[in-house]
Amino acid sequence: MTGCLLHISESLSFLPLLAFIMKTLLLIRLCIVLGWSMDLSEDSVSAPKLQAALRHWEIPSECALDGVDFWQIGHYGPICKGKLKRKDGSSQPVVIKSLRDGPDKPEAQEFVELVAFHSRVCRHDNLVRVLFCQTARLPMFLVLDQCCPGNLLHFLWSLRNNNLTPADPSKDFSERSVFMVAKQVAAGLDYLSSEHTLVHGDVAARNILIGPGLSARVSGLGGAFRAWRAESALTRAAQVPLKWQAPEKIMMQLNIDRSDVWSFGILLYEMITLGKTMSELNSWSQWLL
């Protein structure tokens, strides 16, 4: 009987120790989670140089994103369309590029670098316009101005289908119209090359934004950012459809400014054919001869 009581007493005395161990393990786990969060906000997100560059781009509390709808999936996460509402009641259509949920530290750091890249590079009338960002806390996102009618490729398709209203000044997409758009795209690409030594790497109608009066802005700078981050002219060509790629990019994965010139020629073809592809050609040899 005494042995049983002693066994029970030992078991009971072990319970506080077990509870202490469990609490300690939970505390350690909590510290790890909090430490990761602190690292994300202090080391990765709030690195001094990036924080200084992005501080005035952080979305102010008096602004709100409304009517956000999923559009497509991007390299870093979902891309949505919505409206940016300001304190004075005004609003404007925007595109929101978001970082996917549950990012690890390197991924979060790369996304912040992407935002900083856009804020530094997109300072030309013919490049996509950066409005705000959120990088000091999760969720992280980049807010870009949305042009109307929008994507050049879809705009060309609408011309083919005669979907424009009679009052639309763009209804007559003549040779002069092609020249106007091409001139603006060339200006944007020249700015990237001359001012920032950047190669766009994916010049195509799908990456050109059309606004009122056939104003054009070059978008789709993700490839340029990744090439810049790698600090190399070598790049993987698989992310860009072959029909828009220059021969040196296909065969040697070499991404140089002349590669954009080749793709610019394909863009001209897209415009004069109202968004047709070259799939009807028998082979690429017809273009290489």
C-alpha cells in the first residue's frame, strides 16, 4: 500500500515538471515565431537603404483600396484590380501586385527589392506609374496606376471586333496611330537602356498599357528586375513566349538591348495586324532569310 502511495506521489510530483517543460517549449516556439516576424520587418523589410527609398511611397492611412478583384497570378503572388479611394472622396482604377501569403524571408526581401526597383525606375511618362506600396508590414503589395482602356493587345482585339464607341477618338487606328504608340514605347525603352542600363526582356503588346488619346506606357518590368538583380546578361528565356524572343536570347539565353529591338519589331507586327500572331507562318526561316 505504501509503495502504491509513493508511486502516486511521484507521478503527481512529475506533473508540475511536465507542465513547466511544455510551457517552456511553447515559449521557445513563440520566441522563434516572433523573432522571425521581427527579422522580416527589421532585417528584410526595413533595411536602411530600402526603408529610406520607400518611406514616402507607403500608402497613407487616409487612402483605401476598394472593390479589389482577382485578375491573374503573378511571379510573386496574386495580381488584382481595384480602386484607390482618397480622403477627398476621389478614386482611380489601380492594379495591385501582392506578395503571396506566408512568404519566407528571402522571398519577402526580393519583393521589397522589386517595389524599390519600380519606385526608382518608373519615373518616365512612358513607363507604368507607381502610386503606393505597403512593405513595412504584411500583407505586402505594390499599387500601380491602371490605364484605360488598358492592355494594348486587348485594345487591338477590340478594334478588330469594332467594339469602340463612335465618340472614341481611337476608333481610326491608322498608320499614324501605330507611329504614335511605337514612338512612346521606344521612348520608354530608351529611358530604361540609357538611364538605368536595363533591358526590358519582354516587349510585347500584352505589356503595353494604352490610355486616353493613345498614350502608351511600358509595363511588365519583372523580367528586367530579375535580370538586374542577377547582375548578368544571361537570363532564362523560357518565361517569355518564343515568338517575341531574339535569336541570341533563344540560343544563348543572352539578354542585351538589341534583344528589345527585335521584340519591338514583333510589337510593330502586332499593331499593324491588330493583335495577330505569326502562327500562320510555316516556319521562322521565312523571317530569318
